[in-house]
Amino acid sequence: MPKTLNGERPAGASPRSLFDKIWEAHEVAESLLYIDLHLVHEVTSPQAFESLRLAGRPVRRPDRTLATADHNVPTDGSTAAAQIRDQLSRVQVETLERNCREFGVPAHSIGSAHQGIVHVIGPELGVTQPGMTIVCGDSHTSTHGAFGALGFGIGTSEVEHVLATQTLQQRKPKAMRVRYEGELGYGVTAKDLILGTIGRIGVAGGVGHVIEYAGPAIEGLSMEGRMTVCNMTIEGGGRAGMIAPDDTTFEWVAGRDAAPDPLPLDDWRALRTDDGATFDTEVVIDAGELSPQVTWGTTPGMVTDVTAAVPEPRDEGEQRALAYMALVAGTPIQDIQVDRVFIGSCTNSRIGDLREAAEVVRGRRVASSVDAMVVPGSQQVKAQAEAEGLDEVFRAAGFDWRSAGCSMCLGMNPDIAAPGERVASTSNRNFEGRQGRGARSHLVSPKMAAAAAVEGRFVDIRGWE
Amino acid sequence: MKAIHTVRGPVSVLNRNDVDTDQIIPKQFLKRVERTGFGEFLFYDWAKEPGWDLPPNPILATGRNFGSGSSREHAPWALEDYGFEAVIAPSFADIFYSNCTKIGLLPVVLAEDEVRAVMAAGEATVDLEAQRVSWEGGEASFEIDPETRRRLLEGLDDIGVTLQQVEAIDAYEADRERSGPVTTSLA
């Protein structure tokens, strides 16, 4: 029996969700899931390759595996691992390159025109496609669900398992649907939608679940916006985020380097949740109610409207967060001044994100008190932005225009915020020390980050001139 | 992976919720290419706080949603290298939980009041075979996936187990109608 996504099913078979369909099409045996695409980066793979080597095991499907260097790479324009000054970072990138050569895995390391953040290059090369199972040793693999794929993060032991067997031992997670009613208001973006969602369901609200996002507010998003939403699913505890593919998806995928030609549209259009399919958990959110969001604490769930004030702490954890953030309850969000602005990360570094931010800063200047940087998600995004002149817009405003990588999202490369510095960041995690020891992170959309760079404090983008 | 049957001994207490893996092992220590030697950097920044007290006991008892955030397996490696053999919490983040079971660090989910009782007791016994945690004055049972439990009890190599089904994987690949991405065509 061939495993197709919309294969023969008996009349009267129970309705299935998008997640059910992809899961069932990939079951090799009970709880053994076939993996269509395995993305690899330098931080979570060296121990996996080493164990394969010790056991004398090959990589089963190098043609379904793709590697890049992103976490450690300097964003100063270096074009070879040998140029990386930090010795441990250099060794890690060189180790990736050596492992990929030895095991036959295609790698787009530093210096490649295809190098970039793993969750940016998968989609842009067209290797991320609807209906696939996609894994990577990185929690933000949920990003790929924006294409109607099942993408989730795994640890290094599982990276090794997938390299050796192209499968994973997995129990089927529970299913959740988050359905948005209404449309997003002016100036409210995908980032605000997902931050607002996490604020409502909590940082553990999605634990044990794969989350499907649905409703007109989702259908109205660009692919970049959908990737932002699915990317931060893990911040709400969800294993994977998914959005049913539609014409927006197909148009985006068509013509990319690894995209099929013609696209298998009959199969892909079947990737929808059937009417009457049931979910273990259903959440309904009014998208029209959402305002631009700003985090005030040390988890992405500690978030509020830009028009609000820092809330009263409700427990010890929130007290601790306010102390770390050096914030006092009752302070209006728009009174909070920032020292740094970081536009980048696998959440918000794609061309659509950079266009939105550039529109805000065009003809304006970064406040003298602010150090602002833009880090494109990939070399291709960088080249596209430069072809459109966005680099000039950012540079003229006083932004530092960098090369591609994870950069200050987690500061494994030299892009680190100093202790006590307050950062308006388009990334995904405001954890203690995430962007630098003692650094204080506020998560916002690219537009909000750009406006904060100009004003030196948070402003409501909707009424800002 | 070494087999686990019973973990017995003193309990270290970290009474915080939503402890993320960035706290367990900060990013600057992820640059190593080995699996070992992470224990000395466990909770690197928090360990500098006054009053920090987390001795390397066999059991760690902690708060809700432990291990959230990054998928780094370096977090369970660091906990295990430091000396913990079991972690008891009211809930865990999914990837962290899975990572623990892959390396033989036993994650145990108990109700919040039971975790508090274990913290107060200061010593406990976790019996994986019986799926029970006992402490002075109380005991509780815990759930674990039967296959995961079997692998942990027998100390099985996951890849070895899966490769016993290699014919099913071959058949699946031969049967598939869709052609996948050919990543090798991009090089």
C-alpha cells in the first residue's frame, strides 16, 4: 500500500486533522515516524556524528539531510571558518564541515551563498515543502509548519538516530487548534499575534501538543508572517505549529531551487483539516482585539499591550523577573527606554520582516542613545535586501548592517548585549542572560523594534508619526 | 546507555517554575564538541546568586515546565554530569523530557503537592520498575510510556532497536510515491 497523503480511505472514515494526515502518512511502524527532511547545524550535531563514527554507521539519506552553520558564525562578513577568531566557535564550524564531507551531507557553511539560519534557508531553498516531516536539533524547527509540514525540534541523541535511520521513535502528540476570529488591526503583525497567543495560553499551554493555527487572520498572513507564528509555537510549549497550505504557500514555494516542478498541487491541496475533525484542546482568540505586544519579563508569556503598563507581579517568579528586568510595576511600557535594538533571528529576519522595519526607519535616524543592528537571516535575504536598497535605508538611519546568522538572538557569536543593557529584540526568547549575561530583552515585532530604535523607547506604532 | 532501575538518596531542591535550558547550561558552553564535562557549568549564572544551594544529589526536585526553551541536549548532559540521576517535577517541556530519556536521566512527573512533599522529605526512592516514588511519610505512582520504560530498564541502544526494523524502513522508502527534496542537488 503506497503511503500517500490523500490515499484511498473507506467511505465514512472519520474526519482527520492536517496533523493526523501527515502523521499517518509517515508511520513506518507503530510509533516509528519517517523523516523527510533533516536539517543540521554546528551546535547540536558534532556529538551525533562522533557517535556514528564510533559505531561505524553511515548517514542513511544524505539527500534528505542539509547542513548549515548559523549559531556561531560571526556577522562581520567572514567567508571562511578559518577567519572565526573565537577558537571554540571556529572548531565547531570546522567540525561541521569535516563531518559533512566525511558523511556526504550537503553543507552550506560560512562563505556559501546559501548559508544562513537553518530555519530561513530550508524554506528559501525550497527543501521545506507541504506535507513533510522535518526535524532539526533546534527547538525552532516548528517554523517549517508554516508550509503545512510537521516540523519539530529534537535533541542530539535523536539527531544521531535520524542520521542513522531516517526515522524517529515518537508517540503521537495531542492535537490543539488555535482559531482566530476577526482580522488583525492596523500595525498589528504576526509577531503580535503569536506573542498575544502565548500571553493567553501561557508558556506551557501547548505542552504535549501539536498546534494548528487557523482562521482568517492566519489566512491573511504572508509566508514570512506564518513562519513567525509557527516559529514561536515552542515558546508556548507546543511541539510543532502548523498552518494548512494554500495559494499563498504554493506561490511562495514555486520556482525555488529544490521545489518540485510542477508542484503536486492535488496532494498539497488535500493537506487540510477535514470538517468535523476533533482536537484534544481548542482555543479561540479574537485577533481583532490584539494590540502591538511588548514582553516585560523573562519568559515570552510575560507580555502585554504597548498601551499598557508593567503589571503587578502575581507570584515569586514574576517578582524575580521584574527584579532581573529592573522594572517597577505600573511603569507605562512606552516609558521604557532601550539601549539596543536587534532586528534578526529565525523569528523575524526574512525579507518581509526587513521591508517592514525599513519602511519605519526610512528617512529617520536611530536615537543617539541607541545601538541598533540588522542581521539578515540568510545570505540570500541579505542579497535581496541589498538589491532593494534596504541596506542603504538602514545604514542611513544609523543601523549596523550585518551578515547572516543567529547573532544576538542567543549570543554564541560576538554579537552580545552588555550586562544591564536593555534590548528591543525581534527574536523569540527573553530568558535571563539569553542575549548576554545580565542583558534585559524585550520581544517585539520588526516594526516596533524599528520605531523603538528611532525614539529610544517603546512607542505604539499605530499612532506614531 | 546504562540501565536504570532505582534511584535512591538525598533530594536537591530548585523551587522555581519554567526553568529554561538557557539557565541550566548557558550558550557559551555549547561550543564543546564532546558530550562530557558540562556538569561544572550547570546553572552557571544562578549558581553565583547568594543563598544558592544545589548539592549534587541523586535526585533533583523542581517546579513546573522544567527544561523549557532550547532543545539543547547539553542541559540533560550537564544535569547528569553534575550527579543527578532523576529529576522530579510537576511537568516538563516536551523536548527536554525526551532528551532525558535518551541519555538515562530519569524524568518523573508527580502532582505538585507530591513534589512539595518530596522536597520537604529531603530523601526519596524512585523505583522505575514499580513506577513509584516513596519518601518518609508518603509515596506516589508516576506514569511513563511503556516502551520508554523498557528501554531505560534494559539500557537499550535506541538506534540498535530501530535498526531491527530496517526492512520496514526499506519498504516504506520503496513504497513512497512522493519524491522528496534532493538536498544534494543544491551543492
